[in-house]
Amino acid sequence: MTGVPFLIVFIVAIIVMILMISKLKIHPFLSILFVSLVLGVIGGIPFAAVTDADGNTIDGIATVIGNGFSSTFSSIGIVIIFGAMIGSFLEATGAALKLADMVVKVIGPNHPELAIELMGWVVSIPVFCDSGFVVLNPIRKAMVKRTGVSSVTMTVCMAAGLYCSHVFIPPTPGPIAAANTLGVGNSLLLVMGLGLVTSIPALIGAWFYARFIGKKVRANDEADSGDIVQTYDELVASYGKLPSGFMSVAPIIIPIILMAWSNVASILKLKGAIGTASVFLGTPIVALAVGVIFGIILLLQSGMGDKLYDLTNDTLKTVGPILFVTAAGSVLGKIISETSLVTFITEHATSLQSIGIFFPFLISAILKSAQGSSTVAITTTAGIMAPLMGALGMDSTVMSVLCVMAIGAGAMTVSHANDSYFWVVTNFGGMTPDQGYKTQTVATLVEGLCSIAFIFVLSLFLH
């Protein structure tokens, strides 16, 4: 099946998947795999590998599902495990509480949501939002205990801060790729500047929504969710002496610095041993491995070296379910990419050209919602837009950069069950999938709409 009928089937399948998870209480892993299998069959993916008329091999549906599943473990699987291990070390030693104290002192005790949102916004400029959330989550949990603010509010703020810089601000790969495709790769400072400005409405909109939804939804890790709640002072006292500020921040900040420098080195096109070392150490797996080493040093300094095995074991037990559900989401994205849906959207893109700056936003939003990856949505939409820039009147440098921003806004709209970030946020945020739709999915919609509204206003004055 192809064309409009398959598009309708896809929409129905997503609705069915959401109902299976939220209403029928079928485990997300099974729900996503079932919908993926049905979509693949209806979309024409063969049951076994076949050879087309040009001699190309088309994988069978079992192979496509296997490739989609394994892609999670080869891309962000180890990153999530290492990030969760760092979080466990920070929590066990009290370093997370020390970091929470440091953040509250800088921003002020009356604005913890703003503090965590801005922290996420800065961190995700060089780091993918998935791993950024995992790394920062211990600080979020500690700040919930430190301030008594809604865990949901803090989760939405942190996730939103991470997300908007991820799609707007280089050196994150998506905006860089889009800028190069649209011919403004040499204007990265302008892309960064407009990215910083464009992300502000998204941050503001998400902050208001986080404060609203935090009163409606309760996570399972709220500060007062237990029968006996420790006061913050009692919690600190239970650790004895907290680690130093440097050792508390080192497992987080050093991987971030390594990844950021790797991106800078790539932009500067550094050669030789320095360039090679920068790329190697800046690889997320390697950078976070360095963070794990600092976490182990932190354990040893805190006299908890004998807890390393148990903490690692407990972390793997916690992360396992998250990885499998995330992998199932990757299967859905892989299935969609192997059908005719993306091709159909690309072929009919010209019918939307009359809506100007909203055109790249809508294309990116459709692709994002369809296959889950923001980076894929950004790069694919940029490829669609490249030959159309002149026809749309967007071939000036400023308008091309605004087009990059509009694509980024669409790539936030929306994060749901086929997006690995959705599962990272909901699982690490202590929420059910149904709560995830009310929080993460709606918050990303708010971010996207606030951003594109601001971009449209800018496009009226900038040409």
C-alpha cells in the first residue's frame, strides 16, 4: 500500500499504539513492536529478502526489525548505560546534592525550574539531548528533594531546555547539517546567534507549561511521595561530608567539555594527532567513559569503593527496560523509513510551498512525528528544501538561516512513542507513558509552536 491510503493507515496505527499503551495498559515494548510489524506488512515490506528489477536486495521485515532494534544499542545504548552509571555514582556519594546546592546558589532558591531548564539548554549545545538528560537527571532529582518543587515540573523544564538547543544551536549535528545543505555552512556564527535567540520563546513557553502541568501530573519520584520524607538537611547529614564542588561536577562537565571540543575541532578541521585525539575523546561513548572513571574516583574518595559492583549491577537492572523500549521505538522508525511514507511526503512537498516559512516547519514536523528522530527530520527536510529556496524567496543568507530555524522548530514537534528521547524522559522522570504524552509530548508541541511563531515574526523584518 502506498500514497494517501498508507498515510491514513499510519495515522490510525499511531492512534492505536497510543491507545494500547495508555488505555489497554499493554507494555510499550509489545505495543510498539506489534504496530511496527503491522505497518511493515501493510507498507509492502516483504516477508523475506527479495531482489528487485535493478538487482538490489530488499530486506525482509524480520531483518528490518532486527536492524532497527540493534541500532539503538550501537548508537545510544552504551551512552545511556554510562550516563546512568555516572548518575548512580553522583547519587550514592551525595555529589548530586552538592551540585543541586551549587545551582540553587547561582540562580537563587526561588527559581529551581529556571535553573534546571537553563542548565539543560547549555549542556545540550554540544551533547545529544538523550545523553544530556541521563547525565543531568541526578541533579534534577536532588533539586526536587532540595526545593520540594514538583518532579514533573523539573523534568519538563530540563527536557525542554535540552531539546531546544539540540535542534537550534550548532555544534549540534542537525543544525550544522541543515546549514550546510542550505548553503549557509560558512555562516555558523549567524546560525548560532539566531539559534540562541529563537530558543528563548521555546524556553519561556515550556517553562509556563511545566509549571502548569506540574500541578496536574504526579511522578513516582516526587519529594513527598513516600510515607516518611527526609528533610533536605537530614538527607545531607545521612551522607556525612559531601564531596568537593570540583569532584561533584567533574563526572559531568569533563565529558561535556570533551564532546564540545571535539565539535570545535571538527569545525576548525584540526589535523594530525591533536585532531585525531579530539575526535576520539569527544565520541560520546569515550567521553562518558571518562566521566565514569571520574565517578569511580569519586566513589573511592568517599570511601565507597566496595559499592562499585553493586551500584553497577543495580544500574544495569534499571537501564535494561529503558533500552529495550527505546530499541522498540527505533524499530518503528526503521519500519517507516523502509516504506513509501517519506517518499510520498517528499514527492508532494511542492503543494505546500505557498505557505512560506511555515512550509519547512510543517515538513519537518511531519517527518519528526512519523519517524521519531529530530536529526533525521532536520537533515531530510533540509534536503527537500534545498532546491526550493529560490522559489520560496528564501535564497538570501538571513532567510536561509531562518529556514534552518523553522526546520529545527518542526523537528521538536512532537516527541512521542517512536522517539527515544520520549522514553528517556518518561522513564528517568518517573512517569508512565500516559503521563509522558501529557508532559513531554505536549511540552514539545508548545516549544515548536512558540518557536515558529517567533520565526515568522522575524521573517517579516529580516530578508
